Amino acid sequence: MDLKCIFGLVIIVSRISLSFTLNVNVVIQGSTPIAETDDNFVYATLDWWPTEKCNYNQCPWGKAGLLNLDLKKKVLINAIKAFNSLRIKVGGSLQDQVVYGVGEVKNCPNFMKKEGSLFGFSQGCLPIERWDKLNNFFNQTGEKVLWAGDWKSQNARDFMKYTISRGYKVDSYEFGNQLSGAGMGARVEAKQYGNDVIVLKNMVKDLHPDPKTQPKVLGPSGFYDEKWFNVFLEVSGQGVVDGVTHHIYNLGPGDGLNLITKIQDPSYLNQVAQTYRGVFNIINKFKPQYFDQLGMASTYNHKVFCRQTLIGGNYALLNTATFIPNPDYYGAVLWHRLMGSIVLAVTQVSNPNLSVYAHCAKKKPRVSIIFINLSKDSSFDVTLSGYEHHRRNLRSTDVAKPNFEFTSHLNREEYHLTALGGDIQGQIVLLSDVPMVPTDTFDIPAMDPKLVNASTPISVAAHSIVYVTIRDFHAPVCV
């Protein structure tokens, strides 16, 4: 069974700033993969929240919800096109209160504030005309659509039939939102959820009889609870759920204390590995923070990683008011362009502030690597080593043979992301010292690498993210 699914830091100003450069050796094992992701690992959500959604003494959603987002904004269109196929999840917290304006549904109201209701809002409706406009937008921008659905089975069936009749392409259907474990405002028992997913799977198979074009069925799209997940997968059984999805909000609420400290603390960020490991083990049994989690999730065989959200709220890839990309956006695009689906083992024990993840590159035969420096004081000069074990059962005293060599390509490609003026809470990120700002015509700026002598150490500045692609790194699995 497949498993689907900061650049914000802070500068402490002082009168004396000490900076250190440390030498680090990174070993990459290129003979066998440790995991595999989907080719479109990075994806993002378009959420239902209306303008009236407020919390933490702010109203951060503006007109970024599915029902009121301006789909004609050129900068929005270009930001998505830059990914050259971005998977979009259509859903969110209000998903379990959505009905679709098809079939017997004649009254199609918007979400309204309603005290005592789930999340403080009434039931809302997706007008079929809006669904048409959204699909025109998806077709224009080349997106893959993941639909997170509620469970009014006849209404859902009518919605799917309409979608098929219009020729709209849906990559997968996800059942409900945050209903697992203790839930989020609402919950469903694991046994009931498993039985409902079977009904959904049968519905999808009935409406899409060709297995080659049949959308996947995903779930539960909630917080990981080992007992709940076990029961759900036991009840649903083999061949029903095509991908297990779970949520991670390990930094806490938007008004949480010491948020910046958490983002820069490697030991805190590494705690989330327990969740990734737990989900990974369950699936096997049943057959800055954002980029660190991208890397970490990929090593635990997660197929995709969804950013909540593309636009809207406090942690979007695009600015809610201006639609201009936030700093994380550029790192996400680079991951999508550079990091392939084959995940390689990496060893780096010198410093916990430096996270390193390696994949076969999107363009083979190459290796792409991301370096994430969480330290505000230390820079790193990184030397890479590649090792090939030519025989099995090596003793601990055996020395592996290094196989890192350069042949025809003497330069590597490097992409250095740093904060403008050292302000790691600012809105401008530099790519190799060039500000990443849309052009006057709202085009996304070019993201070109700088070429560096491949035999020299890789320099990773304090509070920076560096992508590196090397053509001649000897990794047989990447050929």
C-alpha cells in the first residue's frame, strides 16, 4: 500500500556577533534506495474558510477561500504554473459540512457564522458553477486535483457523476477531514470510518470502471492515533485505501509561545519523526521546519507532503492579500524541480544544526541534495563522500571503498536561499544573492543555479537552505 500523504527563522541582534565555519563530512549511499516518493511530492491545499474566519485576534483568510478566491489573478496563475504540475488538495476543516449543488440539492447557501455549530460555521454549499470555474482554473494551471469529501453518499455520488460528465480530472478522493483519533471538532469511530471508506471505494470503482483512470481513495486525513489507525486499516482491508494520509501541526497554534525558538531547535523538530515512523510501520504491517519535514517525511516513504495552504491563513505559500509568493514558495518550487522520487541514505553526525537529505535528481543520472542550516552563528563547509559496498555482510572493521569521482562534468549546480538583510522573518528571500520578486508583469523570477567547481567543499551559510545537484556523483540507483 502506498503512503501518501522555514524559511522563517529569527535573528537575535547583539553588539557582538560571532560567526564560525565548521568542516562537515556527509556520506551518501548511492547503491540502494531507502524510500520512494511520488514524482509530485510537494502539494498544497485550497481551503474552504470564508473571510469571517478569525482566531488569535486576527482574520487571516481574506478572500483566499475556495468560494471567493480570485481565480483570474495573474500572479496566482503564474505561481502555480512554475511548478509545471502541482497537486492541489481541495478541502479543509469545513469539508465535513459541505454539500454539493447537484442532484436533489436546490438550495446552495454559503458558509455563515453560527454559534454552537462545528467550527462556528453553518453548513455550506459548493455551487456547481463555481466547480466549473475551479476546473477551468485547474486546467489552465496544469494542476492535479485531490478532493477531500464529506459523507452524504447520494450527494457525493451525484457530484462525482457530474464531474465525470464534464470530463474533469480528479487524481484522488479523500474521505472526510480530521475525523481520526480524538478528532478536531468532530470524530468518527475507526470501525465506522473503515466501513464508510469501503462504500466510497465501491462507488469510485462503479463510476470509474477503468482501473487505469480510476481516482485513488485516501484517508483518514487526520491526526495520527496508533490504535485508531490500526482498527481503520483492519476493517477496510487490503485494496481499499490507496493512500494513508495524516496531519502534522507539531509547532502548535499560530499564537503559540516560543514559536521561533521551536523552529530553530533541531531536537524539537526531530520529535515529529516518531509520527512519521509510526505511520510508516503501520503501513508496512498492512502492506527551516517545512523543508526539514519534507526531507524527513520522504525518508519514511511518505509519497506526498501537503502544505496547508497554498494561499490563506498564517502559513501559506502565497501572501493572502497580494498573492505574492512568500519565501517558502521558492524552496518548494526548487524541491519540486530538483528532488526526484528515489530517496538515498545520508550520514552526517558532525552537527545537529545541519540537516541533509539526498535524492536521485529529477533529471538522471544526477544526485540532488538539500542542506538546511538552522544555526544563526555557524556556517558549514561540506565535503561529500559516496560509498559502495561491493559485497554483503561486511564486518564492522571493513573499510568501504570511496567511489566519488568526477568525469566529464567539473561543475555542480548550487541554489543558495538566504534572507534579505539577514531578516529571517522578512518577506524577501535571496536566491544566490538575487532577490526573488515577481516581475512587473507578475511572472515568477528565474531560479537559475550558480556553477561551482565540484571538487571544492559546499559552503552552507548560517540560517540558509542550499540545494545542490551533481552529475558525476557515483550512485548506481540513480542511473
